[in-house]
Amino acid sequence: MTRLSHSVALLAVLWLLGGTRPVSAEPVAPPTVSQVHQLLAIGSLLCTEAPARDCIDLGWRFADADGDGTLSLAELRAVRSGFLDWASQAEGSLSGRDRIAFNLARTLAATVPLAPLFAIYDADGDGRLDRTELLTDLRLDERPLATILMDREATDWTAIRARLGRAGALLGLLGVPD
């Protein structure tokens, strides 16, 4: 996996962060292109070198705009919007394989319906996603998240693909193991 692929993995984690608070929840401003770029600059190294929990903590702090320790659908939508804004500017600087992986990740982020997916992850039905619910398909240890995501024993990609429905097929194109 290239550093860009690791960044895409971090963005996938951020994209998967979210819950389903009531529709009346205040809208959350998306992160700026600069903020997403800074997150990727830090995260691409952190998520490939540091223990997985450090990467998860970085992504969680980034996505949890109100700091309540859980993630709402509004926060998720804001992260996705910020990523898509950043992606439209960053695409021109990529070439070859990185551009292909990047475009697949962007397609995945733009097409998978959020609310039904997070209803599946919201195990206790409280309308919020906490870390335990988010990480249900991962077994974290001291290895970097990028390593854990490629370990068939530590990541239940079959369950993740099932949660993503038809969009789960895109994961194989991103180099995610079967």
C-alpha cells in the first residue's frame, strides 16, 4: 500500500465515523480543504507508524465537532463534504495508481448512503455512534491501523463489505483483502 492508500484508509475511517442524531440537529460546518490536507499530512504518517488507537483518536477528534465523544450524522456529513471538497482540488496532483485508488475512495464516500449504514452500526439504537460500535469489525492492538486493516485475522472485511452493500465491491479495487 502506498502512503496515499494509507491516507485513503484514514479517510475511509473518517467516513465511517457517524451516527444518526435527530434530523433537527444543528448542521455542522465541513472542515476546510486546508484542514483535511493537514489531517492527511499528519494521519498518513501516524496511521502507518503509530499504534492504531492513535490514528483512531486523531480521526475521532477531527470528526467529533461538538466534542461530546460520539459522532452524529451531521458530523459525518460534514467530514464527507470536507473530504469531497478537498478531493476535487487534490485530484489533479495525482497520477497513475494513486489516482485510481483515490477516485475509487471518493466514489465510495460519495455514493454509500449514510443513514442506513449507521443504523446498522448503532448497536444500542441511541442515535449516536461510539467507538465500540465503530470498531465492532476491528481488533485493535499496538500495530498501526494500516497494518491491522490488511490483517484478515484483525479486520472482518466480510462484515464490512456486507454493511456497505453493493458499494462493498469497491473495496477490492482499493486493495482491501477478500
